[in-house]
Amino acid sequence: MMKDTKTEKDKLHRYLDDLYTREEASQLLQSIKEAENQDLLDELAAEVWEESGNLQPATDLEREKYKREARQY
């Protein structure tokens, strides 16, 4: 069950930005599968969609850091 909304929102952001680790993707997928999380996921998706218009894209350095991190898992 999703307990920490900020952590889940961060994971969703990173997933959407293609900056996630395998572990984060696995956890996100597991959360999505759980029906009890549907309302929270809908809320998070709406928030992320709204926020995405206001965010600056990740720098090349950040993208490379996250990609290296993702390959370690």
C-alpha cells in the first residue's frame, strides 16, 4: 500500500521522466496493481500532469546520474 505520497509522487515523476531504477519501476508497478491505491494513483497522476508543465527538464548531468544508478540495480 502507498503510505508516503511524496515518495510515490517522486517515483512517478522519475518514471515519467525516464529516470528511474528497476526497483522504483517494480515498486510503482506493484502499487498500480493494487486496487486500493487507484484513488491515490489518480490523484498523483493529475498532480504530476499539472506539475509537469511547470518543471524544467532534467539536465544532462542529472539524466546520466540517474541512468547510471538505474543500471546498478
